[in-house]
Amino acid sequence: MSRGTMYVIGGVAVAILLYVMLPGWLFTLAVLGLIAVPVVGYFMLDPSQRRKLRSQSRKRLG
């Protein structure tokens, strides 16, 4: 199993656990926070770092 797949499975498991434990509005805030962290991290990169990251992901696709 690839590393990305393990992260996705872990994320789904955490989301299900939070859904059971938290009220609806707090669950929504938690999920939005989990989505916002990598997006903010990406936008904090310099344009050259973003370019390098995009080129690495393209190399792995083929």
C-alpha cells in the first residue's frame, strides 16, 4: 500500500471518529481546518518552490 493511500485511509478514519464524537458545527470546523492546513502551507511557498513541487508530482504520474 502506498504512503498516500495510508494517509487517505487515516484521514477518513479520523473524520469518522470526529463525526461520532463532535456536534455538527464543530465537526464541520474541524474538517475545514484539516483541509485548510495543507492549502495554507502550499500558498506559503515561494513561486520557485511551487514550481519544483509541481514538477515532482508530474514526474511521479508517468
